[in-house]
Amino acid sequence: MTFPAQDRKPKISIVVSDLSSSGAGRWGGAIRPFLLAQALRQLDYDVEMLGVAFGEKSSAIANSAFPIISFPCQSHSGFFQAASKLIHQINGKIIYAVKLKPSSFGLALIKKNFTGRPLILDIDDWELSWHGGDKWKYDFNPKQIARDFWQPKGQLKHPDHPLYLKWIEKLASRADVITIHNQFLQQRFGGIYLPNGKDTSLFNPAQYDSEASRAKYGLSDYKILMFPGAPRPYKGVEDVLIALEKLNRSDLRLVIVGGSPYDDYDLQLQQKWGKWIIQLPKSPVASMPEIIAAAHIIVVPQRDSPATQAQFPLKLTDGMAMAKPILASCVGDIPHILGETGYLVEPNSPEQIATTLELILNDFSTANTKGIAARKRCIKQYSIEAMAEILKPILAKFSII
């Protein structure tokens, strides 16, 4: 499929599954849909982003770089009305759906069926992994169906219920192109490898003074381990805290940036290991490089599970771009992403984390050398520019560029 010469740069509509303040809207430019938008804009495409916003009463997201249009609705009501408006509003000649969900790919597929517009599907998670993976089954008992569908907050009223996630997996092949960001997803769904990129001009250690950053955030008295994201049990933060207990060094602290918007997990961590934790509030993307500059070591201690095997932890490229020593676990694509530029431990292993922390702190010169190599690797393989180079031939299938 090609477009006339005057349309060499057709508009691209990125359809996101949830643009609410607890979904994609929470992290703004730090997550996959916004990274895709940046890479597309590197190629001089016009971009718009659309999505429902579960649980929101108004459209609150603003971004001066490109239009962002959200359609508020409640999780169990109002979705069809919001979805109808969203489908009608998709103006791009190419549709790029992010996540294999009814609330994104499903709506984009409807638009494709009505218009014939090319559809790219980006899969950045195995959505069923959050529900037990292939073992998950729905109880098709008539009473259960009646409860789940007819009650005001029945589970089947949510468009991304695992039953619908299971069904929509079978429709993935209807996309014209699939992009994925790790080997696990590629083995399951096929597609073209498109790793997460980082804005390495923004995340540039040469622009920041680490000592000044530590002073600004009250961290000057410590050696700082940093987890720049929302802690969840599968992310292994507890293993780092157990390691700190084992080391029992008063100069070490774990800084958690942002915290969890989902539950009281942060409070649980504070109650058990508060003496080792410093919590910093969620910050806009533009502020994150300065915060990460304050770290001595970035920790990405993922535990081994189907969910983590299907992930590309963005915290890795945060640390790589900022030339920080990185301690991470051997889960999923992490060893491939880091190569020889970081320190790897087995998952679920506080003892190895403790030993490796001592190794890093006792030879910090070598650790910093690895950090410098990590930035070079990030620029070459995991930058926005690297993403754009991969996207260029993909988009050439649908347009002249």
C-alpha cells in the first residue's frame, strides 16, 4: 500500500489502552507510547495520541509536542460511548495500537476494518501474564456469567477482562505489522524487534552534577542505590532491602522514585524496612535525569515470572543513558540489554545482591567504567534514534519516506 507523493509523511494515530492518571498518563513521556511518538517525530511524521481514560472525569493530559486526546469513562460503564468517540476521532492514515488489549488494539482494528487503513500493533507486555497466563480459565457457569455481566460493576463489563484478553490474542495476526521489545514476546507473537529507546540528549550525564543533585534531594550523606519507578512485588525491591539488612552499612540507602499508584505496597515496604528507604515523589520526565544523577548505583532486581520475562525495564535505560553502574537480575532480556556493561545476579537472591554491592562499592572505578560503556551501548542500540532507524523500513511499507 502506498500513498500519493504529497502524502509522503502521513499522519500516524497512536491508540493507547488507558490514558488515565493511573495508566499511561501517570508516567507521561517516560513510557512506551510516548517513546514511539518521539521516534516517529524523529522521522518527521505528524503524530496524535488517543485513548480512553478509565476512572477519569475529564481529559487532563496536555503535551505541547503533539495532540493527546483522552476519552474519560468509568471502568465498568461508559466505555462504549467513549470508545465510539475515540474510533471516530482517529485521523491518522496509519494506526499504531499500543498493547494487545480490546481498549487499544480492539478499537484500532474496528477502525481498520471500516477504513482499510494500515494497522501496526505494538506488544509491550503479555497481558495474560498478570492473570496466570495460559492457565487462566473462565468459569462459564450461567450464574457466574450473570453476576459478571449484569451486576453494576460486573467483571465482564470491563473491556480488558482476561477473557477478552484471551480472545483478542487470536486476532493479533490481523495487524499489518507487529512490533515487540523482547525475545519472549517475539517467540509468542512474532513481529519485529523494536527495543525501548531513551532520549539520550535529555538523559546526558554531562549536563548534571551528581554531588549537586545529591545535595538538592537531601542525599549527600549516603551511598545511593536508586530504583526509579513504581515498586511491585515482582520487581524485587524487597530483595535489595534484605541485602541492605545483611550488609548493615549505615551509609547505604535505597531511594525509590515515584512509588506505587496501585495499592499500599510502598507503606508495607516502609513499615518493614523504612530505615533503609528514602522516598522521592513522582517527577516529570524532564526532572528524572537530575534525580538519577544523584544515584551511585541503579538497581533493577526483577524476580523471575512470566510478567517480568515479557518486560523491557525502562529503569535499565535510565541508568545506562546516565552512565551509572547498574545491578540487575538475569531475567528476560536484561542480560542481552546490558551486555558486559553492568552487574548481573540471579533473581530472588538477596545474598548475591549483597555480595555484588560490596564488589561495586569496593571497586567503584571499575563500576564507573562499566557505566560509561553502558551509555555508549544505550546510544547505539537503545536510543530514540535507534528506534527511529528500525521504524523507518516498517513505515516504508505504507508510505514513501
